[in-house]
Amino acid sequence: MDVFLATESERLRSLGFDPDQALAVTATCRDEILAPLRAGVRSHWHRAFDFSSLSGLPLAGVTGAAAVLDHTPQTGQRTQVVVFALPHIGVLSDGTVGQAMRRGRTTPTAACGSLVAAQRWAGETGSLSMDALSIDPDDPEQSLVRQRLIREVPTLAGADLMVVTRRVRELMLRDIVELVDRVADPEATDVAVVSGVLVHATDGDVVEAAPTWLRIAGAEQTASDGGRLPGQLVVDGEALPVSAPEPEVELQ
């Protein structure tokens, strides 16, 4: 993960994104095991606006996006925003997906807990009734997660959690780009969205990186190599690219 952040940050600096001019944004799940990621972003980009929500979906919406634009430094001719958007998933040493060990605990717990809970809810509900999709005032954020996922992943209850997590990354990127379009002048605001899936493995956190989305001087582009570095993580027999040559985790 540290190599991923360093590599992507250096790439963005080479494209003209200046840590003294840009405002970083962390779009992740609220989970405390993502604190090192958020701290790592701050170490490269000074302060960071926290766009976190359950699951990582950007539920702060237009109000949150507008606040990001209001908070960006006015030290250059153009506004710069750098977003790090990463949902997460745990993988235990025995190959169990969707679980992670946490500090001070002797047994693993769900990661991402919001996505696991949404899958369990979908299995118990099994329909798109208005009652099922209503906002629970005692659980409003997770209600929004359920609403979004049940529409975007019709087979949510039985879907592979890694597949769901990757889909959440795609939705996060799409939502963030749409929010940028709503609140930012493309001719005056340069935006980079660095995304991937953060995997909590027993040997440390690794990142399945995705291409970086960029809008510079009003023109959209995508980093061709996705910021990937050598390395593999094997989950259910499938080799996943990760961001750094950290110790490989071979799962049966």
C-alpha cells in the first residue's frame, strides 16, 4: 500500500498536481483498519478531505463535493483535486474472503462489513419492495448502500464478494466523476481519481490498482498502466495484480 501511494503520488506530481496547491480527498469505508491509508494520503498530500462512508460509496453527495471545491487552496491559477477512492476487502491466510484480523481481537470480523451486511440483507429480503428499499432512520447510511447495490448488482445475495467489491470501486469512480461534473468548472479545475481495491491480507495491505482517471485543462484521460507494479495476490485461484512487490499470499 505504501508503494502504491508513493507511486501514484509521484505520477500525479509529474502531471502537474502539486501537494501545495491540490486538496486531497479520501473516499473509503469508515472502517478503522483503513486509517493507515488515510494517513498515507495525508503524508503525501498534506491535509485531506474525508469523504468516507460505509462501503466507500461517496454518500456525501453534492454538498460534500461542493465543500471540497470550497476548501481547495488558492495558491495556483487552477484548482486541483486529488481523490483516492478505494473500497476494501479482507482475506485470511486460509483463503477466507471477507474477513480480517483486527488489533486486540482473537477472532476475525467482516471486511468490508457494510458490503457483507448488504449481501446478508439481500438474501433475507429477496425483493425490491418499497419497504425493502426505504430509508431506515436508525440506519440511514447503510440503507443507501443497500439501495444502490441491489439495483447495480441484481444477484447481490449470491455474488462473490470480490466481484461486489470491484463493482463498488466502479460505482465510486462513476459517482465521483458525476459529482465533479455537478460542482466543478472543467476549464478551471483539474481532477485526478486514483482508485483500486485495498486487500487486507495476513502479510499486510496490498492494492489491486485500477487506471487513474484524470481531467486536466478540461480534457479527460486515463493512465494507461493503472499504476500497477509487479506482484500477485491469489484469491480463489485467480491472480490479482497488486500495487507493490509485497510478500505474496498464496490462498488455496
